[in-house]
Amino acid sequence: MDRIELSKAKTFKGTFSPPSDKSISHRAVIFSSISKGKSIIRNFLRAEDPLSTINVLRALGVDIDDSGENIIVNGNGIYGLKEPFNIIDCGNSGTTIRMLSGVLSGNPFFSVLTGDESLRTRPMGRVIDPLRQMGAEIIARFENRYPPIAINGKKLKPIQHASPVASAQVKSTILLAGLYADGETEIIEPAKSRDHTERMLPFFGAEIKVEGLRVKIKGGTELKSTDIYVPGDFSSAAFFIIAALLIKDSDLTIEGVGINPTRTGLISALKEMGSDIELYNVRNLSGEPVADIHCKGGADMKAINITKEKIPALIDEFPIFCVAATQAEGNTTIKGAEELRLKESDRIMSMTTELRKMGAEIIEFDDGLSIKGKTRLKGAFLESYRDHRIAMSLSIAALIADGTTTINGISSAKISFPGFFETLRRLTK
């Protein structure tokens, strides 16, 4: 059955390396596929979402080989993709369908992108609207808002786009489309979203300028192959960071974690709450900062306020942060997070509903919630909503709860973290 029973952990100790970064893995294979020559991607994440990206690019005629150790991509340039024979399935991956919409809008052929039941409910208007402003011919279901998406690729024109949301997927989609436009395309964000695209594309020869919240890309540049090393995924490490902080007498070292400052808002929040976290052995790999992280449990945590401007840097860590907030003295408030209602599940509703089952005191807002701590959680029967981050966050909550907790729909963890439960068992022995 697709469920697991977990009980309170007595210890949480050891060393491990998290799965490779999902966001960077997506980008590495997409950028390599539209570059000329052979690129080698080391430490690629072989989870369902990045593998969906590989399958889509293979359907578009890209020669991608998995050697078992590395991913080898033989790219034919930005116009080297081929018209697919069939409708393309992006699985559950919003990154895949959004970013490749930007690429396919500039390629001179017809394509249709779709996905699983969950993906077909995810909003696409935020990328379709600016792409249409660039001259793209795109139509989608429900007044161009939801997949499937049909694209008739053509020559694009540059735009200046002020994005209403701080979204790395929106930004990356427009920047990729900008490669197929004559002139300079610019996107302006309301807050800084994760910047993996701006860091990586110059390695492939793209001309990008970053000026605060403005990012510009010059069109017509032919990309060149390069080799990329993918660091450990901070979002995957986050579950174990929280576990180590909440379980008494824990001592955990997580090796090789990406600490891109647009991704690590959780560390800043946890330090503000009084947690014991240390970063050491800091280095740079393929343009990304990487470190080892040491965490110890037992420190008392105090409640804090998370405001709208802090949300982009901890958007994926919201579910597991909610678990931490239940153990902090006082009222932790999160506001300006309405974007979380549009993820694989409505993550505000999901965490509110499930943590309440465990005894947490939560008030839900349209754009966030307030959590009163410190609360002694109790075991319950919980639903993951087939959302990988919800399933893993609730698993950590189960480790600090009295009694036994049953979580339904745990196979969703494979989307980003194959082997999550095996690692959990090893560290709690």
C-alpha cells in the first residue's frame, strides 16, 4: 500500500548527502540540449521530474545518454530541436512544461505539451501571456490558462516584462524565449526569485545582464556546450535539517548542499528562531555556492514573522517550516504566500489541515497562516495530497509526535527525493 507508519524518533544522527538539486538538473539538461556540442552533466538528479525533462527533450530529437554515472547531451543548437511525432507528456513537472514552452515558442514547428492530472490544473497563463506578447502562437485549455498547451513556433520579438510574481519558472521561460528574439529581452521581478538560470546560462555562452531585480538577455546568441556539476538540493536537505533541530540530542552533517542565497531563506529563518546550524567547507561548483551543513538538536526555538519579501527564498521549504513552527514558543506568522496555493497541492490548506489533525493550533489566511507553539503533536492518519513536499514534511512531524502516525500517498516523494524513507530510517536507528 502507498502509505507508511512512523513513530517518535529517539535519535537522529549521522552523515548523508542529499539528492542532487532538482532545479539545477532541469536547467542543465535543457540548456545542454539547445547548445552545440557535447555536454556532460555530473551528479544529475534521477528523480521523476528531471527524468520527465529528459524524456521530453528526447521526444524533440535530442540525443541524451545516461551512462549510469553522468548524463551526456549531444546538442544541435537553439534551432536543433525537431517537431515531435506525438503529444509530449511532461508528467508532474511544472518546470518542464513552463520552461520548454519558452523554447518551443521560438522553434519553427508545431508541438503540444500536457502532463498528469495534477499538472493539468497548474496555472500557465503567467508564462503564456508574456510569450504571446513576444509574438508566440499559443493556445491552451480554459481560455489559455491550463494544459494541454499547443504551440506553433515562430520568430519572436523582445519585450520588457514586469512580472506580477517572483517566480524563477516565469523568469526562466521568458529568458529562454529571449534567445529566439532579435534584440534584448528584459524581465523585472517584484522580488528576487532563485537565480540558477542567470548563473548557468553564461556558462553556455549566453549574454545576460543582472541589475538588481532586472535581468536582460540578448537574443540570437548560439549556445556552446559545457560541463555542469549539480550540487545537493537544499530543498531536500531541509527536511533533515528540521528533523535534526527538533529531535533532542541530534547531531547531523549534510554534505555538498547548494547554498544559493536565493534558496536558503530557511537557514536565515531558523537562525533567527535560535536554532543551532553551522555552514562550513564553503566552495563554488559550476557557478553555485556549496557547503556542508552541521545541525544539532535541543536548542529552544522562538516564533518569528515571515513577510512577503522573504517568501521567494523559502517557497519550497514552507511545508517543513510549518512543522518547525509548531515547536517554537509564540505565534509564528507567514504572510504573502498565496503562490503556495498553486503548487502540486494547495500547500497552505494541506499543512493547515494535516497539522491540525496532530493537534497544532493554526489560523489559515488567504495568503498564509499563523501557528501557535510550542505544541505537543500526536500521531494521526494523514493525507499527502500526492504532493511530495507535503508527504516528506509530515514524515518529519511524525518523528516528534506521540504515538503512531500513518501517512497516505508517500510514493509522491519519488518526484524529488528517491530513497527519502530509506535515509530517514538509517538516521533514526
